Amino acid sequence: MGDVATGSVPLVELWRGGRLESVHRGHAVICDSRGVVEAWGDPAAVIYPRSSCKMIQALPLLESGAAATLDPRRLALACASHQGSAMHVAAVRDWLADMGLSEADLRCGTHEPGDIPERNRLICSGDSACQLHNNCSGKHTGFLMLNQHLRGGSEYVEADHPVQKAVKAAFEDVTGEASPGYGIDGCSAPNFATSIGGLARGMARFANAQETDARGRAMVRLRSAMAAHPDMVAGESRACTELMRVMDGVAIKTGAEAVFVAILPTRGLGVALKIADGGTRAAEAAIVAILARLGALDPAHPMARKRLGAPQANWRGKVWGELRLAQGFC
Amino acid sequence: MGDVATGSVPLVELWRGGRLESVHRGHAVICDSRGVVEAWGDPAAVIYPRSSCKMIQALPLLESGAAATLDPRRLALACASHQGSAMHVAAVRDWLADMGLSEADLRCGTHEPGDIPERNRLICSGDSACQLHNNCSGKHTGFLMLNQHLRGGSEYVEADHPVQKAVKAAFEDVTGEASPGYGIDGCSAPNFATSIGGLARGMARFANAQETDARGRAMVRLRSAMAAHPDMVAGESRACTELMRVMDGVAIKTGAEAVFVAILPTRGLGVALKIADGGTRAAEAAIVAILARLGALDPAHPMARKRLGAPQANWRGKVWGELRLAQGFC
């Protein structure tokens, strides 16, 4: 297996005044049920999927039977990097309350919400952000629901906790690889490394899942919940939300350090990409390019062009340049 | 001349859980009065210096005699990417008023201030940000002061305006190269392209300047003003401010899309670097590494370690990794 630096290729460029200003290298892989269909860079490059693999991390919650009756909005929230809007905070709080739990049971930590109205409300009211605002609080509430079922201890983010052992087993099974190790994610949970090809293979398994067994039923429920509730997966102005709204049944998910994945059920395809430098703007442009190439997204739609193709303007509305795909990519 | 993508080398890496997660490539050049002393990547790579060249853009203001009595705080502000704190806004407003001008004469556009207390005040009071908050409003006020002297028209950011013609002449003279063209900057002013080696050569000229002619006097005044008033050049928590405070007479300046320059008068050295992907965290880590290598900055100082060397911790204080220099750099 290579690392993220080795074998990367230019994917996205920033142009200003007719001249290349910045360039983003990376790796991108499209898989079907049999394996790699198309790739740029090195499918064997090892990456941390970060939040892009939340639908994999949610599998044990469903396969265990712990979430047999969980509604699709909460399933979407378990796969979300939400932005801590009032709606997201209330949804997580209610879900915890329904389990007899509270914010204090979370182990994701606290950060200021990305949602501007909620951020402003906190600033002006003097209220403090809490763990409910953490973009991963839905995933963690899913961990807590699984933990109630497993009767594990309170420190459910430890790598040797039954919750994380179940996550690791599902992760390795779905990616088809033994993970070479894990890192601590921003939310304190272990994040298992995999090859970018393994992550794409996992997304293809979600895309091709059939409701014939527990794994297949879990995958179909999760991908369907994400596609049906894009507002729960991220939030207003965010790429995951805005792009899923204008596609039909396609689930996509971003991860920190510029990872992006897509699940395309009608085409039976899975996608994973990683920008080597961690630049989010390039990950968004690259997933738009791939979704358009696969016929899942109209590249002329304003939500697509916002990420790739629209002229970039400054504070006075003067156009200064644009993002472009690098030669040889898509 | 090459472009930013060609000939770049790995400079800064992000490690998580003992594994490379992301990597930043780029170009870095150290010059003395005779030319390149040391380089990583390609000194001929063409870049936009963006805000890193504000001290060059301020030269005509001084050399024209328009700023003969301008105090050092305002000189520093002319070279600043300030964060729109109450102090910065008041300083720009007062400077404009002393010229009989106002915020309406600026052509930099409006953006939300980076300064958190001022941002919060605006949010909670319902006041709107104005052009004074723009990080370039000091540079633009310098343009306006030159413009009064030159008796030019009001649209001083147009490329064919006498102000920008004077800036271009100074820029090409100091970098020692004909600029291959310009792009429109975030603040609407033309930003002239140059090689990264040319930018480093320009910084070396600032470092070696003597007060024997108008150019030399202007360079000494500007580099001294920046080093003496680091709070005016950026603001609290910002790299330029925090690092200049702990160095002796060294002027440094960041630019958008991950450019960083340094002027080291006692060593007679100039530095310029560009991270190819535009990642600011890597530009800050790289300039810390070079300043430490040149003996200008203690790499163990908390303000240095904040940018390179300190363990990275998440929202719950758990350490997950660190930034490292790539093999072969510094």
C-alpha cells in the first residue's frame, strides 16, 4: 500500500487572471461490484476516511437490531456531519432523551456550530455551545444506542470498547481489507485507515446492496435515509445537502481533510476520493466532476456550478478566476 | 518560467496516528543581495504574491514623497492584512479623515472582520461590516494617499490608473523581472505575477536596503514599521503578529493562497515561499521552519510551536497528531 503523497495526480486547479495560481493533487476511484472501474492516482494509497465513512460506522447499529425501528431522519443523523443548527441540536437532544440519555453521555466534545443563525444566537445570548452542536453528535448518539444494546461501558469511543470493535469489524468487512491502523478523529472516535480503493469498494457495496440479509438491509436503509434527508446529513449551504437535493437517490458524504464518497444505487457504483493536501474546495469540485461524468448530476445546475465551473468573484463582485479540472481528470 | 504545479516538492505533512494523512507541496527560496542562497522546489515558478507583497505596493507612496511624515503605525497598516478589529477600523478611519476622505472613497469591498470581538459586536448590535473592516483597507488608504499626491481619478484600483502603474513599476524593479501579467486580487487591486525567486529577491532588497537613496529610505521605513507594529500588520492570534513579536527586527507577511515572505535585515536575507495548494497552515509551518533555520526564531517558542511542532489536540483535548516537515525540507 502507498501513502497519500505517492502516486497522487493533479485533480483540481485554481486559475486567476488566466494563470494557474494553486493546484490540488489527489486520488479518486470509481468501483462497481467487481472492483475498480476507473481511477486517477493510486487506488492503493492509504487514507483516513474521516467522516466520509459514517455510514459504515453506523452498520453495527442496524445489524445488531438495536435500531430496528429507528426512523430515517435519525438514521441520516447517524451518518451526518451536521452543522449544529437549531434543528440538528433538537433532533439529537430528542433522540438521546428517547433513550433516557442526555448531552452529558456524549464523548464527542464541543465546538462552535457551523450554522450561522445558531452561531449568532449563541454569541448574542451568551449561551455556550455544547456537545449537541458537535458535527458528529448524531453519529455518537448512534454509538450510544448501539452501546445500550451491547450493555457496554460509558467510554464508547475507546478503541477496545465493544462499540468500536464492532465498527472495526464492519469497516474491514465492507472495505475488504484489514485496516493498517487507526487515528483519533476530531470527535475522539477511532478512525480506521484504508486504501482509497477499499473505501470506494465499500461504497460500491452500499450501492449494490439488496435487502436479502441483515447487512444488505442495513446498507439500503442507510443510503436511502441519507438520500431522503439531505438536510440532516449536513445543512444549508453545504455541499452534501445541496447536491443530494438535486440528485435522485444518490448518497454522498464528505470527510475532513478533503475526502468525499458517493453511493449510486441505480448505477451500482461507489466513489471515493481524497485530495492529498486536505483542501475541501477541491474535494467538492472533484466529486461534482465525477458525479457529472457518471450522469448522476447536471454539471450546469447552480448547485454543481457553485463547486465547479462558476466564475469566482471578489467582495465587489469582480470576477477574478475559476476552479478547473486538471488535464487528464474527468 | 514554470508554473506553481511544476517542480514543486513536499514541504509540510500532516500526521495522524503515526501515519501520513495529508501533504503540502510547494516552493521556497532564500536570497541574499547576490541571489538565491538556498531553494526547495523551483525558484522560477510563477506565483501571485497576493498580500505578501504589500510592502512593495507601498513603495510608491513613500518614494513619491506623499507619505513623508506618515507615522510608522500607518506605514505598517499600509502593508497590513489586518483583521478588522476595532483598533484597525479606527486607525484606518482616522487616517482617511486626516486626508479629508472617508470609507466611501475605498474600493476594497466589504467582508466580515476576522477579529472575533468585532465580529461579535457587529452580529449582536445589528451593525453591518463596512469597507474599513476589509483586511486590505490600510493598503487602500495608502493608495488613496498616493492618489491625492498624483491627483488621479477616483478608481485607483484600475490597472491603467497612475497609482497602479506606479505600483507595477516598483514591483518589476524590486523583483528584477518583467511581470508576466496580473490577476484581480480579493480587494480588486491588480496583483502582479512574479517568480517565487523574484519575490525572494525583492525581500532580500528590503533586507539589504540602506538609507542612501529614496528607494532605500522607503524600504527601511516600511520594514522597520512592520517589525515595530506587528499588531497593525495582522492582529491577535495571527501568525504575522505573533511571530514578529518574538523576533528582533524581522518583518514577515502572509498572502492568500499560502504565500509567506520574510525580510531579515541583520542577516541581509529575504525569503519567499508558496504552498502549491494554497493551504495556509502549511505556509505558516514552512515559514517557521525557515526562520528557525536562519536563526531568527526560536523553534521551541510557543508561538513557533503553535505553527510547527506542537501536538495537535481535538475538542476533548485528545492528541491525534502533528504537522511535520517533509524529508529534505529544512
